[in-house]
Amino acid sequence: MTACLPLQPQSLSTAIADRLRQRILQGEWLPGTGLLDGEIASSLGVSRTPVREAMKLLCHEGLLTAHPRRGMTVAILNTAQVQEAQALLQLLRSHLALHPAIEGGLAQQLQALALQRLQLANLAALTQN
């Protein structure tokens, strides 16, 4: 029988993604800002691999945009993407009002993603004014 190691509440790449997400949503990195995995890894005292994994996760969430052979930038959302996030948020709020979701359920996760995209769009609007 092999010994089981205790499960970590989150992986290193998830913890890094949380930290990067926070920096983006607080406006530390504005939409269009290029992010270098090596610099981020160095500042966090980790290797580049978990930083790359974290950045891929944020890319899937729509907070970063990948540019082949050039790295990633903080996403710049177009009008259609902002409208889509607004519509999704409205639908999810209506659904959750009628059908309370379990904590951390899919509807709540989608709502959080929509809110993040709208927050990113607001940051972009503030920097353009």
C-alpha cells in the first residue's frame, strides 16, 4: 500500500493565477500591457512553468490574450465582448434568483467570470478617459 500525501487546497499555478488575476483586476496591469513570464516568475520566486500555466488559465478566463511567439497581454475587450458579459450576467442573476445555486456551482463561477470581464472593461474605459 502506498502512502497518500495530503491534497493541497490549490496548486501552485492556481495560486499564481489568483495573484495575477488580482493584480489585473486592481488595475496594476492595464488592458494591453504585455506580461513576461520570466519577470513574473522572478518576482514571485518560482520557475516559469507554473507562471505559464497560470497565464494560460487567465487566457481561458478571458483576462489575458495570447500572441504567438510574442507572449501574452492583458485583454482588451471589444464592444461585443462587453455586451456578451453584460447579457450573461443578467441571465445568471435571473437564474440564481429563481434557483439558488450551491456554493461554488457552475452558475456562480460563470457569474464571477462575467463580473471579471466587466471589471476589466471598466479599467480600460477609465484609462481611455
